Amino acid sequence: MKAELQIPFKSTSEARSALKVLESEKVERDRSQAKLSVTGSVLRVAVSAADLPALRASVGTYLRLLSVIIAGTEAEG
């Protein structure tokens, strides 16, 4: 099972900063894995998992982390 998140940022530097934060928080799990990348100002999170519960948990984790990152960039803004 797979899911992909594409999050646009205001600039490439913001997207790269978010990528660095996510990479520092990245944890390899038995049932899921994620690939992170930046293209232009868009951060891409591609999650693959063995089953739906694992996919849901991984995507939920990345969404929570991204909400904190985005709130932080808006506060600096």
C-alpha cells in the first residue's frame, strides 16, 4: 500500500528546512517506510506500508510533524 503527500511551501529554502526536520525525525519501521524529497518548493513524502493500519499510522505521524513545522514557519513569517 502506498500514499504520497505533496506539501507546497513559500520557497525552496522552507521546503528544504522542513525536509531536514523530517529526516531527523525519520524512524524506520518494520511495516512501513518513507522516502522524502524536495522538488522546487514542494516537499514530497512517499509512504509505503505492508498494510492499511501501518500506512495510516505513518501518514498520520508525518501529518502531525508537518503541522508543527508549518505552524513554526508561519509564526516566523
